[in-house]
Amino acid sequence: MTGEKARPVAVVGGGAWGTALANAAAAAGRPVTLWLRDAETAAALEASRENARYLPGVKLHPRIRATAEAGDLASADAVLMVTPAQTSRAVLAQLAPAFAPGAPVVLCSKGIERTTGAFMSAVAAEVLPAGAPVAVLSGPSFAVDVARNLPTAVTLAAADAGLAASLARLLSGPALR
């Protein structure tokens, strides 16, 4: 691979925010795998090139490939977890074995787990292998603005400053910083 732009990214979750982040990463030059839990929905998204349910009128970037296959996540250099907070534990437990060894997981879900009161970073620490690289991405932002490549600044934090800097370079593009 040559440079940040060649590094593939996986986005887990095909709602408005996941689709928007996938579009932003693709617009910045990265090949993106957008994982959805339902194969039929993934196939429809792939065929129509639009997430009509969550982002009507916003076309998927050509560098995005929608899938429901966990194995398709294995080539990603970073995984953005963009599932609802209440499903994050189950989805992360299901998919983490498919992630490339050492691939950082970027938590993009808002909220806490209702049943435990845990923040998403605590959920990830319980589910992922010990020492797995984890970061958190948060707004302020609106999915539709990010999807339409309007200038948006977000915050990315990690316990490891080098990881945070590397992920910031990977995820930054012409409109998203």
C-alpha cells in the first residue's frame, strides 16, 4: 500500500451516521467496506447506491462496497463501529474475530449501554482482545452534512496519542477533519 489514501477502511453499521462516515472516507480516497447486518439490505444498497431509508437522496461513493459478510472486514486497516449503542456489544463480539490483527477499532456510537451503564469504550475493552487499539470519534456533526461533504470537524481521541494521530490522518479528507 502506498500512503494513507490506499488504506482500506471498514464501517460497521449502515444507518445514517455509518453511511455518512463511509462516504467521507471514500471521498478522501479510501476503499470502504460498509457492513450491514442484513444481506438483503446490503444487496439493495449495493444495487441502488443509495441508503434511501436513512439518507435519501445521498448517493454512495463509488469506492464503497456494501456487504453483510463478516469476512469482508478482514482487509480493513481500521474499523469504524457505527452501530446503535444498545447493539454494539453483540455486533462487536460477532465481528471482532474477522478484524485484521491489530486493526484499530474506532467507536462512533453515542450513548451508554442501558443494561450495564457502560460507555462504549468499556464495552469494547470487555469484548476485544486485551490491548486492542481503540479510539472514540464524536461530533458535533450531522450525518447528512458529512454525507454531502459539507465541511465538518469532529473529535477523535485515544489513550495512545500516536494511534489518534494516525487515525486522524486516515479519516481526514477534503471536508471531514
